[in-house]
Amino acid sequence: MMLKEIDFCGVYLPPLLGHLVLAAALYVPIHWNWDRIRLQRHVWNRPVFELAVFVILLGVTTIIL
């Protein structure tokens, strides 16, 4: 599969940027929900956990798209 650049108002953006935006849009409601149910008290290192979840979402969006 050939990846194509995203044309935004005459500026070519890398395709990974679109995947990052989609992963961030999926990450925000997930983060809000786990803060609401207080999942973070069971996690040893919160920043590492959040980065891992974001990287997993980025990988899934890259594979699907």
C-alpha cells in the first residue's frame, strides 16, 4: 500500500500526522473515562501507562488505515 501525503491548503503533510490526530481523538475519551472510574490508582507509573496506551492506539489506527 502506497502512503500518500495529506494536502492541507496547499501544504503537504506526512500521513503519520493524520494517524496521530486520529489516535489523539480516540485517546481523549478513553483518558477521561479511566480518570472517572479512578483506574490510575492501580497503575504504578501513570505517564508510562498513558504513553503506552497512546502508542497502542497509534499502532491500531496505522494498521487499520
